[in-house]
Amino acid sequence: NAGVTQTPKFQVLKTGQSMTLQCAQDMNHNSMYWYRQDPGMGLRLIYYSASEGTTDKGEVPNGYNVSRLNKREFSLRLESAAPSQTSVYFCASRQLAGAGYNEQFFGPGTRLTVL
Amino acid sequence: DAKTTQPTSMDCAEGRAANLPCNHSTISGNEYVYWYRQIHSQGPQYIIHGLKNNETNEMASLIITEDRKSSTLILPHATLRDTAVYYCIAHAGNNRKLIWGLGTSLAVNP
């Protein structure tokens, strides 16, 4: 199993450009998450999808949109990139949405720079 | 979800036990304590979690105080590869409130 995969690994954008970050998991997990991590900071939740067909805002959703394409795939879109969105983006998945007993599995990250 | 407090950084000698504390004094009864680590710019990796009882797996041990207001992650024989940022999270299931904090930067020295 590949686990959680993310594409691209690196990306440089100019202010105002748009792009979509792709995430896929092959563990048949129900829940998927998008985080951003800025230098010297912990992860902040952007959006999550508790199950296929549902999405919800996290702590920092402004400037982003998401699509849960199917059970495997969860994409993050920047419609008009801004320098403040320069960050490392991590996708994660989890078997179930509840806290109970199941951990999150993370992808390797996408390093995005907006000039 | 309850806020957690961790020391900013710690050092440990290679081969010795690393004991990483976490304070979660406002934790509620249905919140689990999770530990993850992040090795230099990689995606975080799950280590262990618990509710009330102490837990042990192949990576670490988790000691939770009886009042559940604090916990300690123990790496029994730290190696250089354990150098990472360790995150303690209290989580009850509200995904919107998954708060990661800044974690503890553990340096394992030769």
C-alpha cells in the first residue's frame, strides 16, 4: 500500500494564479484532512471531509476550496494564490471521523511558494 | 478539545530514556490523548494514544496520570533517529477543533 500520496511535491506560483493540490489514499479510510504548516508552527486544519460527500471548514479555510472527489481522493484548490499561502500542505486520512481509537495517516507534504 | 501544554525543547542522550511531558488539565472524560512526531519536514507520524490506562507499543509507552490532567510519553532507548518534534493532542471527535500546538523539539545527542 502506498498510504497517503500527494502531488505535486513542490510548486512555485505567482500571486493570483490558481492551482489544485491532489491527495489520494488507498487504505479505504472514510475521513480526510488538509493542513498547512508554516515555519516554526504546528499544523493548522484547513478543511476536512468526515466521509465521502461531505466537507467542512477547519481553523483556517479562507482562500481555499476542497472537493471530495470519491472515497480515495480529496483535493485542495487555491483560486487566487497569495504570498500568505506560502506554506507546506499536508493531507491526512483516518478510518473514522470520531476520536475514539483511530489515528491519522499523513502524506509527505506539498511545499508551495507564492511569489 | 482540551488545550495541551508541552515544553518547547528537550535533550536526551542516545540510549537513555526520553520522557516527554504534556499537560492537559482541562481534558474532558471523552477526550483521548494522542502523540505524534514529525521528523524534519516529513508528514507527522502516529506514535500512541490512550484514554485512561497506560499504554505501550513497539515505539513508546504512554503514562496518563490518574486524574488525566497530564501524561508522559516515554521512548525507552532513544536513538538519533528519534530526533523530532513531538506533538501531544487531546481529541474527542470534533474534527474542527483538532488543535496541534507547537510540540516539543526533542534532540537526541550522541
